[in-house]
Amino acid sequence: MNPARVGPAAAGSAAEPPLARPDGVAASRLFVGRSQAAWTLPEQIAAEVGDRILNEQIGPGSRIGEEKLAREFGVSRGPVRDALKMLEQAGLVSIASRKGTIATPLTEQDMREIFVLRSGLSEIALRGFADHATPENLAHFRRHLQAADSLVDVDSRILFWTEANDRLILFIAHNCGNSRVARMLTTLSLQSIRYVRRVLQSGLSPAAKRREIVRFYRELLAAYESGGDVEPFVQRLRRMIGERTQSTAELLRAAVR
């Protein structure tokens, strides 16, 4: 059976006021740890076009014309082509020799694959961080957690809470002692943002569920600080991601009915 492809948001949901969206999310993933002043011209274009895709200003499956972007940014097609290749590597666009470039479609199959990979890599990251839980790392962990906690009950800023939550797990990944895990999780988080935003626009996750996630990370931090066993947290994370995968799949199916 062909996987369901998710099109633009339904007319009913389009009438709802849009959720506030954090800025610069594409750049924070594509160029993590790099100052904006150091970005090349293709990177600047990739950051802008990437955010348009995440915000569905460029919808899933929409064609992206090199010439149109070149005119908009006042550059030749070379920098635009380089920017689109960066976005292809990040999984946000698909480039075919005859069909040109399109924003990668959203499908249930792809969503499940992304979430399964994120789950497995996150488990590696949680275990690895236990060996790198320096006082400095734990202090950074606490600040990321405080950012998520401050937003957990604010429905209108749920996308900001999601971003804070993502940055926490990515901080863990970038300090787990495995650079490949960090890079892969960073790319997968960028791909999953589109699915998460789509389903949250369709229906907010309950505040109780968000508080459960914050509580999970608070208890995980305590385990790291005390040198406790992280395996129970690995199992809990696997369960939480499994539940989120299933609920996301159900909302995606509803969107294409």
C-alpha cells in the first residue's frame, strides 16, 4: 500500500489562528555552533529557504525554482544550487535531474522511519552523556531544562516549547562522545519539525503530556548528577517516542481524509 501523502492543512484548521513560531530554526540545525557572521552566501540562502519549508510557506511537494530564488536574492544560480544541495542533505528538499527541486513531501512512512531512527539514536545519546556529565555539562543541561519548563503550560507558545525540548536532547547528543550520533540526530530533528508542527497546528498535545516530558528530563538530570542508572530512562524514552509516533500517525491520517 502506498504511504499517505500529507497535503496542505485542511480548510478547517487554516481558519484557526497560527501558532507563534520560533525564528531561525533551520539555521540552528544546519549551522549549529557557527556564528551567522561566518555564513557563506549559499548558507544564508539555505537558512532562509529552510525556514520557509519548516513554516510551510513552501508547502510539502511544492516546486522550488532556482531561477526565481536567484532573482529574489539577487545572485546567480550557482549559490542557489549550492543552497538547495545543503537542504537536500538535510532531507528538506528532493532534487531530480528532470523534475527539478521540490520540498520533500510529508508521508506517514517517512515520519515513522524518522521517529524510529531518532528513538534509537537518542538512546545512544542518553547512555553516552552519562560518561560526559561534567559539572559544566550538567549546568548547561539545567538551563535547557529551565527553558522548556518555563514554556510547558503556555499553549500559544507550544512550538517554542517543542524547540526548547528539541534543543535539550540535541545538547545531550552533542555531548555524548559520539559526533556521528550528534550529526544524525540534528538532521533528523530538522526533518521531524515539519511533522510536529503540522500535527500541533491540527491539535495541541495536552499540557499534562508536556509536563510528563519535562518531568522525565528533570528526573534524568537527577540521575546524571547522582551517577544513577540511566537504563530505566532509556526505556521510558523509547515508550514516549513510540506513543508520540502513533499519535502523530493518527493525526496525519486525519489530515488526508
